[in-house]
Amino acid sequence: MSRRASGLHAWFLQRVSAVYIGFFVLILLARLWLVPPADVDAWRQWVASPLVSVGFALLIPCLALHAWVGVRDVILDYVHPLGWRLLMLSLAAFYLLAVSAWALFALERLS
Amino acid sequence: MWRRCRRARAFRWENEFPARSDGGCYTHAMHAKKRPVFLSLPRIHLPVAGVASILHRVSGVVLFLSLSAASGLFSLSLQDPAGWRAFQAVLYGWPGRVGLMLVLWALLHHLFAGIRHLLLDLHIGLDRPLYRYSAWGVLIAAPVVALWLGVLL
């Protein structure tokens, strides 16, 4: 991960994922504002529809990647002792993996 | 010409960082215990773009921390009718509403400042007046839209 997600490579990945996340969030907010889901079934049906579920399935790894590059930068900037740095980096990585798995399982249960 | 520059005390690297008598270099000095501190916080007036930039980082950390709540609530809302009701109870209770507003602000600030940074990467808006106005725009638009959405949703 560190070699792949460092320097220009990371910068590029962060920006590409940012564009996708930005569009997705704008569309999601607009849809929730214009047509608020009436009940569970309407909400579940909307999320389970092919386009939206694929959109979410793509959003989760993009978000994890984007957050990883950003949080890694923050930790490298402010945490200097090597032990603490490694601890914080691994905590952040595990947290992101756990959160992504949680959201993906919620999505997977629908189908 | 050269003399005039010297008399005017122009910035010269050697004057600011003279060679150290112990032969060490400044990079190492930064890791030593007696670390030179050049920052005087009360004397630093961060420009608007700097404020927008540091808040971009702060909002990113807020969003990172809110990811667990976000995926938990997402999962809860999709579970079953009981989960949906619990999700709505959280969303319409006042702690949930305050949390939602905060996360919405972080999301919108991160989004707007991110769009601004992407445009800057494309060399759009690099010049002074626009560079500042766009930073003000981000700083003002994020809380306004967050309040508006938080009341509406």
C-alpha cells in the first residue's frame, strides 16, 4: 500500500476518487432533498436498483482510498515518533477496512 | 547594484541560517531536544485562503471520524422497518440533528474547498482577487448550505 499510495501516485488517486465522490454526494443529496424516501421499502428499493447499488459499491472503496491518503498525510504531518506513527497508521487502516466492510455487507444483504 | 542589495539587508540564505559551529545541519537540529521555534501564533495572520485550507483538513478529519456512524446508520436504515424507525429516531432527535449539521458542514466545506483546489490544480482562479473571493465563498457557503439542508432534510 505504502509504495502504491505515495507521492504523485497517491495525489492522483486522491483526486480521481475525489471527483467520483463529489459527483456521487451531490447526486445523493439532490435526490434525498427532491424525493425523500417515504418508507423503508421505497428506500431499500432505491438503493437496491442496479445503478444506485453499483454506485454505492464503487463509492465505498473510493471513499476508503481517499480517506486513507488524506489521513495518512495528516498522521505523517503531526505524529513524528516512529512507534506512534506506525500505531496511528495501522489503527486508521483497520478502521477504514472495518467501516468499508460494514457498509458493503449492508449493501450486500439487500440483494 | 550588489552593494545596494546588501545595504538593504536583502534576504540571503547564509544570513538567515549561518553554518553551525558543531558542523550539524538544521534538519538534524529539528529532531534534537532544543528545537528552534520560529512560529509566533499571535503574530501570524492566516490569509483567508489559509483558513479555508486548514478547515479543509479539519473537515476531512471530522468526516473520517464520522465514517463509522455513517456506515452504522446506513446499515441500520436498510435493515428492516424497526431499523428504519430507529434510524429516523436518531436523525430527528436533537443530538442526531446537531451531529448531522456538523457532518453536513464538514462534507460541504470539504466538497466546496475540494472543487476549489481541483480548479486551482487546473490553473483556474490562481490570481489574487478571485483566489481570495473563492476562499470567502467556500467559507460562507458551507455553513449556510449545511443549515439550509439540515432544516430541510
